[in-house]
Amino acid sequence: MLNTEMSSRRDTAIARGVGMMTQVYAEKARNAEVWDVEGNRYIDFAAGIAVVNTGHCHPKVMAAVEKQLQSFTHTCHQVMPYANYIQLAERLNDLVPGDFEKKTIFVTTGAEAVENAIKVARAATGRPAIIAFGGGFHGRTFMGMSLTGKVVPYKKGFGAMMPDVYHVPFPVELHGSSPKDAMDALTGLFKADLDPGRVAAIIIEPVQGEGGFYPAPAELMRGIRALCDEHGIVMIADEVQTGFARTGHMFAMEGYDVAADITTMAKGLAGGLPLAAVTGRADLMDAADPGGLGGTYAGNPLGVAASHAVLDVIEEEDLCARANELGSRMKQRLEAIRENTPQLVDIRGPGFMVAAEFNTADGSAPDADFANRVRAEALSRNLVLLTCGVHGNVVRFLAPITIQDEVFAEGLDILEASIEAAKAA
């Protein structure tokens, strides 16, 4: 079987709106390596977009899923509940930042987690309006894409967005925007267009994912927390991409001196199985009536079993410390490359959530073409990279945190060769 054959069949069978970063069809994967249907080996610096933080097919995760398979795969927790759902909720209630009593619900996807966080905030406050940030990404459902601060490709062609959703600029120093600018935009919004008494929630990613891996400044987080406290607004941290050791903390919000009221999570939660969660202040989470939250597949037993194993692996293998170590090594290598690469204008990100931003050689404008050349050159050398950013000029690095040292070193060598090739092109 050839990749080209599968690509042709894909074009016939799959809707065009499902975008694909590569035409490499995976057949098997272990830790940070993937083999395609032709037997070619690739080093994975994407991890399914920060999903397999514990690596592809981690033995402990696989064993937990196999054990659950022998018991049952589905009863629907709302019909016949099961203990490991409750046990996982208890673990997340302890792990999620915030010195207050918490409760948790499970759903299936990150977008669904965001949707339910908004439902909880509206039910708890009796208010309709939501504030999000430009460049943020919160999913492809209608509320998710309404909250998302990027039109193409997420909103284009889908008609009117959900009402009562407002956006303010996200501060990016590289692009001339400060935390003060963002807070001024919030207070300006309250003066000109929106009564703060109508606002149910402000949602923010501690590190913007699709938006370009821009960390939220501590000053901004403190400002949002103070504003929420002043006006009775729920603060939601979207940790779908930042959670589960990726940033050097179990959750990125641990790096700030304030806590959100509600946290959404998915991706790295279950090691590759579809599972998402919403954890928040108990009084907020109890606002919805019974039956108002949940879903047929919400908290699927296989995903819950995998998640228990993922949390065990993160603790036993000290993956938060490992993320900081790998991120430091990656930044050091990128800084060395930067010395002879004027296009590389910024290197950033906490832990092992690292990004490189590329501009034109004179530094005057974002250069998406250069970032895409780096990605394409890397793929031709069997290294999988992802781009992101409002301008499409950012390469993000999301290798499994369990990546072997020798494989990581090999990937960094390929990355450097790919950047050199992109410069030559």
C-alpha cells in the first residue's frame, strides 16, 4: 500500500473540509516514532497535537485499556455508572489549581469541554455574554468557533456566529501589544458596548495554542482575575492544549499566582483516547440541573482507564521535570540556529511547549512561506512538524515528553538541516 494510493482514496471518500498537514498515512507508532504504510520511519514532533504527551502506545496506558476492554467498553455513565469515572474526578479535583472545593464532569472532546464550561458559567451567573481573546482557539463547534479568535479556516463560510461573544486583543510583545493594552480593551468594552453585569465568563488559554504559542503574561492573568472578582464574572482557563505536563506543570495555570474558577482539558488527558473534562468550583459546577450536562459517550470507560494510567506515568516518570529539561535543550539549540538565521525572530514557550516564529529576513513582516518551507523540508527528512499562528509563521514543537534522548537529538539535527534548506530555497 502506498501513501499516494491512500491519498487518492482519501480525496474520493473524505470531505474536503477535513484538512491534513501531511499525506503520510500512519501504520504503527511507538513513543516518539511513527511508521507509515510504506514502512518509512518518522520522528514525531507533533504528538497528535499535544495528545500523546506520554508517547504513542505507552505500555502502562495500553495495559490499562486492555484490562478495561476485558470488563466492559460502554454502559453510559448516566445509565449505569462506574467507579473509575468517580475516582478520576477525585484525582482531577485534587490536581487542578485552585484552593477551593471542586467538582468535575467528563465529556469527549476539547470543544465539548469548552461548550460545557460556558453552559456552567451561564447557569451559575444567569448571564449570557462571554469574552474571549483574539488569536485564541476553543474548538470547531458553533460556540467553540465563535469564541475562537481566527476567521480562516475556522469560521469562514459557516454563517452567523453565536450571539453575545466578544473579543479583545491578546497581548503579544513581539507584535507591539502589551497586557495594559488588553486590559484597556476590556475596560473600554465595558464602557462602550457591554455591561459587565451581563458577562458570564472570560475564557483564556494560558498559552495560546493555534494562535501561536504566546504565553499569557502574569500581569494579564492578575488583571483578569481582579476584573472577574469585581464584577462576579467566571474566569475559565482553557487548558486543552497546555495540560498534563506539557508546560512543565501538570497545568499551565500553576505558573501563575491566580487560579481560574473553571478549567477545561482534553488532548493529553487520556494518552490518545477521546476524553475531555471540565473541573471547577463546586458551587458553579452544581448550578446546572440534573441532565443538563453529560453525553452518551461522556467519560467512556476506556478513556477513563487510560487517563488513570497517564496520570500515573506523569508522576512516576516525573514528566513535568522532563518537559522543562527537554524544553531547555530545544531552546538552546534554536538559539544557536538563530545566530545565523535572521528569519528566526522569536523562541518562546514554557516547558516543552516551544515555538519558533519566522519573519522575512529583514524582520519587517511575518513569513508564513518560510515557516511552511521549514515544515516541508523537515517532512522530507522524516520529521513531523506543525505550524500555527494567526499569520501562519510559527513552527510549534510538541514531541512526546517521553521521547528518547537519542531520538530527540536526531530530530533536532533534522530541524537544523531543514531550516538551512529553507534559507537556501
